[in-house]
Amino acid sequence: MRLFFIIIFYTGLTFGQQIPIVFYNEVGEEINQLEFLRSKDYSENLDLYFENDTTQIGILITRQKFGHLDKKTFVNFKSYLSNISDKQIDSSQNIVINYLTPLPKKVDNIKSKSSWNVLEKHYLRKLHKIADINQFWITSPKSDNLNFYHNNKINWISDKDNLFKNLFFPYDVRYGNFILIKPDGRYYYYLGEHSKYKIWEKAEKFFK
């Protein structure tokens, strides 16, 4: 049975108890701890940890994925994106989504403002030179940290109905993800911490 059908997650930790821990690979297959540790590769996957009332869980998720939204899903997706952004979606343009996850939380900030280079003006200038792009800044509705990510300069838009989470990002990884989408519904995404250089590199390859 696939992993996301069998696990109910809780955020709290249970102290004073020794409870079993199980590990899963990227396709939801149970593996042992040694296999899990050997398979960890930050360039290819991320290791996430959860706990429910009986079990601790460690899972690996693949950082990169190619996919294709079917026609109906893609039409609904563009309608939703247009609605939350109040911006018309040109069907001939490529779409780039910078998606901000809810982690880390505001209480975990060390600095008052992020120095993430994706938030620099130069990032967008070069991105628009790569291809004809419609770009959006989307944030998880659970994010409490928008001031850290320069919300006075960046028009962060809440994924109020969790459509992005349901379609692409079932797990809350740290920092942001990005998605590249072609006019025919083909997409590529990258999960977790990344730089503007990673987006430029992938956009140049994907939109060529």
C-alpha cells in the first residue's frame, strides 16, 4: 500500500516512550535503516521524519520530477491560478512558479530578512530572457514567515485551497520549491532549497 494512504501525521513528539521506527524509499516501499541511510543523497532526494501515536516514520522523497497535467486538470489549474493572482493566464506562455513552503517557521528565524538570491530583481530579469514566461510567487497558506521573505517587495499569493499541495507537494519540505510548466501542460519541479542559478539552469533546458 502506498505510503500516503497509511500514515496519519502528527506534529508533536511523544516523550518518554520507545516506539518503533520504519523507513520508506521514494516509491513508498518499506526498507531497513541501513538501506535508508545508504540511499540518502541530497542532490537526488530529501529525508523527512514524522511521528504518529504508535510509530516513527522516515521517508525519502525525490527532489526532481517530470510530469504532464491532463487537459482538464491543466485548465482548472490555470483558472485557479488566474483567480488567486488576479492575473490573466496567456495560454501560449510558459509558467514559472516559485512556491514557498511553511518551513522553517517564523520562530526558527535567526536573521530578520532572507538573503535568498531568488528574491533579487536580477533573477527575474534573466528568467524572462530565457523564454516567454508568466511568473508567479505562491506561498503555502500555513506560512507565517512572509516578512522574512520580503513580502514588502514580493507579491506572495496564498495557495488558499491547497491546490499546489494536492497536485505537486504533499510533503512540507524546508524552504521553497519551484515548478516550470509548458503551454501543453508538461511540467518539471524541484523540491527544497535552491538558488536562482538552479532555476535558470533548469528553465534553459526545459523551455528550449
